[in-house]
Amino acid sequence: MIVNVEPSPVRPKPSRRFASVRGCIFVAGIWTLVGMFIGGLTAYWQDDFTFWLEAVAAAGLLVIAASLLIAASTRKRTELNSSIETPIVEALLTYNPVALAIIDPQGKFLEMNEASSRMLGYEPGALIGKSFFPLIDSANEQGMMSAFQQALQGDLKDMIIDIKHFSGYTYKLNINTAPIMRSGSCIGILIISQDVSDGNRIQERIRYMANYDDMTGLPNRHSFMRMLDDRLAEAKARGELGRLAVFQLDVDRFKLLNATFGREFGDMLLLQVAERVTRGLSESDAAARMEGDEFAILYTHTGDEQELNEKAKTLKLLLDEPFELQGFPFNITASIGIAVNHSADDEAGHLVKKADFALAKVKESGKNDFLFYSEEWDDRSRERLALEHDLKIALQKEQLVLHYQPQYHLQTGEIVGVEALVRWEHPERGLVPPGQFIGLAEENGLIVQIGEWVLREACRQNKAWQDAGLRKVPVSVNLSIRQFMQQHLHEKVADILRATSLDAKYLDLEITETMTIDVAHASRCLLELTKLGVTISIDDFGTGYSSFHYLKNLPIGRLKIDRSFVRDIQQDPSDAAIVAAIIAMAHNLNLQVIAEGVETEEQKRFLQAHDCDEMQGFLWGPPMRGEAVQALLAKAG
């Protein structure tokens, strides 16, 4: 057999009837029993063709059948001695790996090769003279009888039927039938059989994997979403809103557990979680493994939210029980988001998204709880997305501005610096305070771009004040954690200082305590920055990762006492003691101290009495525009 014969010169051209063919699959020779070539079998493909191997296999069966039939029809025209011909035919039947059989017009076996007997589970020759039809499963009897009658009329048939094996089980065979004609009459039927049970099992396996999670056996996301859409459509048709609830359940800290104890441990845990999730479900309820450690449960209920509350509590109690893993008890917690089909417009995607949103809210607020989705979140979510979109435009259209809060020496009252604070002048919303957009910028990564703009603009403005002959003071700029973790931050700062021509000693960079947790990175980064000549301040000191180690070993020049300690300094002895201790410790480490949020004379006097170096706050001036700061600097001389 020659396959893929497109370039082959032996390939015959298709007839006009097949003028639109796109290629040739194979050419197979047909030979007589004495080895004489008498013709060829050629197959073409016309449309998109993907079943190459199946086509070649089918070709083999057709060639064998054609050879046998031609051998029979040419018997009278050959001079081959029957004593030679008969053994050859017998050899073709006996040793052929293809299952071949011949039945008479009454359906009884006349000939049957070993491959065919073996396929049916019988000893060779055991079925000769017996009817073929009792082997056929009752569900296929009518179809096979119809194919048999058509074969008797001279037609070729191809069908898949269920056959009974000698052992009693049923399996699938692909049956090809062809009539054996003599003098215009059918004297028998050739049956070529192929076991396709494995192929069917593979197809069933593919269908299973498309709809079920292989590990837990639960429906997967695809199956769950299809089922949920059907249930929502039924509920809408019956006018039953508020009766379907989706629970999205997530195992808290699962990634950490998986990384710590290994994937096998995680898989065992998920199997037990799946068992508990499905425990007690009614026939109208359903559970699925959506992905990873996330499960979904569809509950049908009466519409009473209290009922769903009880279901969620029961589910959490089930998961609170210790799991037996590798012989040891193990406890987990889980978070659950719940959404109910209150709207006729709810589709599966919408409802699951709402449950996911509620799940995210639970995780934000500390995990190990359950929460119902609120429609109010949609408004806040849309508002947040609109704000994020506007913030990107603000960067492009230069809607951000800097305000500056002056810093004063506590003993002399002289202005000694300013802190640059970013503001957003929205064309419709007006002045947007940083609390409404800085957190959003940190989440979506815009904080790096904003931070670089603030640093460049603050340096440019300070240099402009100096060029105008005003008092020279440093400008303080806050670095975000994302900026601080950037590689080669010192190079970016150096580029900005060079571009603005500002002397580095007039730039103070503020970081928070949490940025020093990675001591190696913090040490390397701060050393590179201080080599440029800038100073480093610790902002909001006392509210984060306080450690004497970094104060001692990192190149820090100043501590900023957080306003939360300064606010109640007169009323709360603990705050007073903390502030006094911070000032004393900083001075012992040769660090400058500045207090934030000073609003009253009493606070100012306390700080002066404890030798605090500097202060900033509404007592001496709120954040102000550059023009107002310019006036202050001009007055200071």
C-alpha cells in the first residue's frame, strides 16, 4: 500500500465525478492468488480530513476483502490447480490478523478465521454451522437484520453493533458486510469485524474529563456552569426568584499548606474536603470543584436567608472537624461567598461572579467566615473601576498636582523643609484626596508611575525656588513599597537629580518601617541612595516593623513620629511615654526627630520639653500649593 501519494507518479487521476478532490490518501494494489496485479484501490479526500490512521487501516480491510472476492470470481478463468488454490485461500483466512467470517444466506457461519473466533471468545471452528444472530445484543438485532437483508441484495454495509462475548460481557464491533455473488445471486456474506471498544472507552473518558474533576469525581466548572444555567432558566420560567444560592468555598492558606507539606498532602486534603462538601446534599443540590482549592455548591432553598445562614454554619462546622492526613489530625479553615438569584437577569456567570466577589470580601476581612453578596458592592465596584480609568487619564493629562506641608524647627520656629504630598485635581470630582486613589494606584501598579512623577516634580519645584533666590530647604518625598523594591532605584533618582539640577542634599526620601523587613535589599538600596547625597527618613515610626537592628545598621538620618502617638500626647500617659522614649532613643543613635500631626500648643510644648528637633502639622500650616510655600520661603529670607 502506498500512503500520502501526492508526489507519486503512480497515483491515478480522479475522474470528473471527483474533480473537486483536494488530495490522495492512499493507493493500494489488488492481486490475484497467483500474484498477478489486476488493479488498484485509490482513496481521495475532499473536505478537511483528520482521520488519517483510520483511513489507512480501513484500506487494509478493503484490499483483503477485494482480493478474496476477486479470487473467488476469477476461479473459473484461472488455470490454477484447485489443489494449490484451496490451501492459499485457507491460509488467507487462517493467518490473517483481521477478523473475517463468511455466513450463508440463512445467517449461519460457513467460514471463520482464528482472529474472528478469538475476538468472540470461542475455540476455532466452534461456531461453524451456527447462526450469527444469537451473538448480537438485543438492542442491535433489528439494525443487523436490516443490514443482512441489504447485503443479500448486493449492498455494502458498515455499522457498529454490540456483540456478546463467550464470557458473557458485551462489547462493540465495527461490522463491514459485503455480498459474495455468483451468477447474479448472493451465495454468502463476507463479514469483516474490528473491535472498537477501546475507542469507545477513550471517547467516554474524554467526555468524562470534559465534565468532571478527575481527582474528586465532582463536576468541574464547565459542567457546573451549564447545569446552573439550566436551573436558572427553569427558575425564571416558573417565576421562582431567590430560591437558588451559589456558595463559593475556598480553603484558607491552601497554597501555603501545599507548598509546606507537598502536593500529595494537598490532594488528600482536597479529597476529604470534597467528601464533606457533598455530605448531606439533597437531590436538588449540587457541588463542583471549580479549580484548585475552590469548590462551588448550588443549594435549592425556600427563599429564607436564615435557612442559608444555617447551611453555611453547618458547612463550616463540617470543615472545622479535624482531617485525618497521613495518620495525624489536621485542622483547616474555609471562607465562603454566597450569592442568590434575586434577579430574573441572573445568568450562571453573573451569579458565580457575585459569589466570588463575596468570597474575596471574606478573605479581605480576615477569612474563616461567610458573607452574602450585596448589590451595593456593584455600585462601589463600578465607582472603583471608573476611578481607576480616570486615574490613568490623569497621568496622561497632568491632572496631578503637588501640595507641600512646611516643617519647622521646634526651638527656633524657622522653616527647615517641606514635604511633597500628591493631590488629584479631577475635572468633575474636584480635588480628590490621596486616601481615595493612592491605595487603588498601589493595587494596579500605577503607584510607580505616580511616584516617579512626584519625585521629579518635587525636585524641579525645589530647584525653581532656589533659582529664584529663596531660602534653601530640603524637600521630602515618600517612596512607595513598589518603588523601593525596584532594581536600580538609585539610578532613577540620580537621573532625576541630574535632569533637574537639584543638589542631592536638598532631597529627603521617606520610607516606612515595613520596607526594611528585607534587610539585605534595604541595606543595599539605602547605601546606594545615600552615596548620591540624599538623606533617608523613617516615616510613621512606631506603627510598623519596629526594630533596633535596622536603626543601628541602616544609613538613616531621621525618624518621623507618627501622628497617632502625637494626637493624645496630653491625655494618654502611654503615648507620652512612647514619644519621649522615641526622642531619647533617636538622639542616642544620632538621629534627628520630627513629629507629625502637631495641632495644638500643648503638643508643641510637650515636644519642646523633650527636645524634639522638628515638627509639622496644622498648628503651623496645612499642606499648601507651591505659590503659598514660595511666599513662606521668601518671608524666611
